[in-house]
Amino acid sequence: MRKIEHIGIAVKDIEKSNQLFASLFGKEHYKIEDVKSEGVKTSFFKCGPNKIELLQATNKNSPIAKFIEKKGEGIHHIAFAVDNIEKEIERLTKEGFEMIHKAPKKGADNKLIAFLHPKSSNGVLVELCQEIDK
Ligand code: ZN
């Protein structure tokens, strides 16, 4: 893994949270994106070299809806940049980590993504992401 790519925060109302985080960072979000496969609407902020992703559920079965129901709003996942996501999935599976996604899928922000199950990583939901070559 190369570095933290972004931190994901689950929110109930992305419009309100966009305003809140714009006040916090002194800067507007730079992108909004619907990820239909995950049932989420996302927005991205830059804070120095770091990125924050806000996620709002767009349907009741979305993982974000379930998360907020159980735990409320807050930090949802930490995403790490990897160079080769398939190799990394293979390596982590061999190490005994449980993958939610055994094969990469298309995520927000032009990335291939895969999540690890938080029960195999001390309760932290870990996302792997690899930039898709343009
Ligand atoms: Zn993410």
C-alpha cells in the first residue's frame, strides 16, 4: 500500500454536509459523483495533500444507510492507494484478511476499489483503490 488515498465519512444529508465541510476547510468540494452500484452519492474535498469523501445513501439498502442506522454519522472507511489492486487482494487474502469484494469493482473518482471486511481489520473498514489509467 502506498498511502492514505482518502477518508470516507458517512453523512445523512450531503448538501448540508457540503456546506459544513466547506466551512471547515475554507474551500468548496471539487467533485460530486453518484455511484449507482453502491447506492451512494459522494462528494470530495481536498485538504492539503489529503482527500475527504462524504457519502450519502441514495437508497435504503445502501451500505451507507445501514451504517448510519447502526452507528450514526461519522468516519466510515479509510482508503489506501495501491498500484495493483488484484495483486493486493491476493496478498491480503493469503495473509488471512477477509475481502468484501474478492474482485475489484468500479468506484467513485475514477478508481477500481475493493473493501476488506472490518471484522478482519480491528473494526476498521479498509478500502483499496487503484487509479484507472486514462
Ligand atoms: Zn472511499
